[in-house]
Amino acid sequence: MAQVSEEREDRVDATGAEPAGTPGTPGPAEADIPAAPEFPGTAGAASATSGTGEASRLSAAGAAEATSVPAAAEPAASEAKKASKAGRNLPAAIGVGLLLGAAIIVSLLTVRFLFIGIIAIAIAVGTFEFSGVLRRVADVKVAMIPVLVGGQAMIWLAWPFGREGALTAFVLTVLACLLWRLPGGAKGYLRDISASTFAAAYLPLFGAFAAMLVPPSDGVGRVLTFLIGVVASDTGGYIAGVLGGKHPMAPTISPKKTWEGFGGSLVGGVVAGALTLSLLLDGHVWQGVIFGVAIVLTATLGDLVESLIKRDLGVKDMGTLLPGHGGIMDRLDSLLPSAVVSWLLLSAFVPLG
């Protein structure tokens, strides 16, 4: 049937009308309609009346295809041009990244504690995204109110009380989740509590370590060292992966992540760590090298963990808030675990001022 249709289309001229002499081939509108029985003396009339209608239909269809097919193809072609080899809308990704970076730099250079507010907003939005995907895809119900309220407490209590404040708020959040889920009954209780505890730890608790970088007198330098290290790691890996990525690093988890890209991340992270830690925090170059390697490892781990979560849930992105990036969660994946390691290493390398 496919071959018959192709031959029939070849016989249709540029105006859409079908040449004569093609009996027995049903038209597009008649392909699934049983042929009416022919009676003596009626075949000629039927052919005479249907020929004109058939030609009209073919002409209209041809005109519609001539106008609609290119129009439908144009957006797809435009999107294909915008998409990079790594699967992003690169102009949108760069634009959003620059806007986010500008907001962070302005907050740090004016009133640095505004950066804690940026962290708090990002964590709240990320919690909404993560909880929404779990509910929509896996019917897992995160204890939203306790996680949101407790998450904000972790971040803001980390400002005056440090890790003791963040950990205390985390423990109280888990207790609140246990109580919040009780009225829902036994079915799915352990599943929902596990998801709630994971959400509280992975998002606000890890984010609280980024907030703890701000209060010291050299907090701006600490935050910039942390952020520049992660950005350099991501950018170096992206460029090296696009230009020369051939050997998959974890094909079953993230097929686009390559060993060549990981090498680019190492170069970018080590250079950024050595420069920022020595210039911004008066540390030693060797400390910056260790810091850079550690950031690359944790940023890569964060990417792989996020990819594995999304693959388990069967989603491409956690959200659509940031064009070219996905959701907030898709940008926090490498930052969250790196915040913990940044706070630990910077606290050890550079005395708190």
C-alpha cells in the first residue's frame, strides 16, 4: 500500500490535479471507505462525477500541503539550529546564566547577606519542583509544609548559629515530617517519609553550607571561590565534551558526559581554584589545586546523581523555569554537594575572619 501511494503521488502534477488513466486507486478521502457496488449503466456517471471531485480534493490538498508543511518545518529547523551539540539552547542558556551571575555579584558587592536570600529562594523553588515531579510521576507525597518551613529555618539559622543551627533545624524538620504524614495512613508511609527526608537533606541542608560561607569578614571571597570553581568545572567540561568528547564516562546514567569532558572540568576547576584561593583569600596555590580537584569531583557527582534521579523518574528536566537550563533543580545539582565541600575545605585552609 505504501508503494501504491508513492506511485500515485508521483503522478500528481504541480497543481495537485491527478492525470487521467489511474483507475482503481482510491483517493485520500476514500482509502478506508469500501467501494460502492457498481451496477450496469452507472459506472460512467460515477466516474464522470467523481473525477471532478477527486481533482478538486487533490488540488486543495496539494495547496494545503504547499503552505502548511514548510510552516510546520520552520520552527523545528529553527530549534535544531538553536540546539547545541550538548543538547541545550545555547543562547538562552548563556543569557540566563549571565543574568543569574549578575544578580549574585550585585548582591555580594552591595550587601553580601542578600546572597543568603537568593539561596533561600532557590531552595524553595527547587523544593517545589522536586516535590511536584515526585507527586506527578511516582505518586510520592513529600511533606511539603514541613520541608519548606524547615528548609528556610536551616538556611537562615545557619547565618548566626552555623552548622549547629542548620543541623538542629534539619532534625526538627524530619520529626515534623514524621508527624505530618501520620494522618495519611500506613500505605506509602515509609516511601513518603524517605522522600521527605531526602528532600530536606539534599536541598536546604546542603544549601545551608553555602549560606555559612557568607558571614565571615572575607565571606565575599569565600562565596566567589566556591561559585567560580563550580562554574569553571561545568564550563571546562562542557567545552571539552562538545569539542572532543568520545568516550562516555557513565553511559547508563548520563550518556553525554565523557572522560574528555571530565578532563576539561579538571583543568578548569584546578586553574580556578588556584587563582581564586590565592588571590581572593590569600591562600596557597597548592591549597587551590586541592580545592579545585575536590570541587570537580563533587560537581561531577552532583551531575550524575541528578541524572540518575531523573532517569529513575523518567523525566528530562525537573522544571522549565530557566530557558536553556530546565528548572532550578537542574542548576543546583552541581552546586549543592560542592557547597558542603567548599565550606569544609575553606574552613580548614583559610582561618575564619
